[in-house]
Amino acid sequence: MGFCEHCAGQRFDRAQVLRALRAARRKLPRRERSSHADAALAAAIQAVRSLEIPHIEYFDEVTGDEVLH
């Protein structure tokens, strides 16, 4: 299954953010992995994972408007 340019770009951006958050979490010293920093990073990772990415379709030939669905 392929994705349009918008969806592919959004998925790529989201993946980059998740990789950066996970890397930051791994860099925490062992003793701090149960700290507030770890909890904040875990919450941020979950928030990004749960984002719904809207798909945008352009109807140039009809009205020139964009529709979110």
C-alpha cells in the first residue's frame, strides 16, 4: 500500500520525532530511568504515537479547496 506525498511526509516526520525521543530516553543514566525525566519522555512518546495524522486532498479540478478527512 502506498501513501500520498503528504501522508508519507507526515509518517516520516513522526518517525523522526519518535526516534529522537527514544534516543533521549536511552541516554538517561540508569539511576534516573525511574525519574520524572523518564516519565516525561515516556508520556511524550505515547502522545506522539497516538497522534492522528489528517489526510489532505486537493480538488484543484473541482473547487481548489482542501478537505480534511
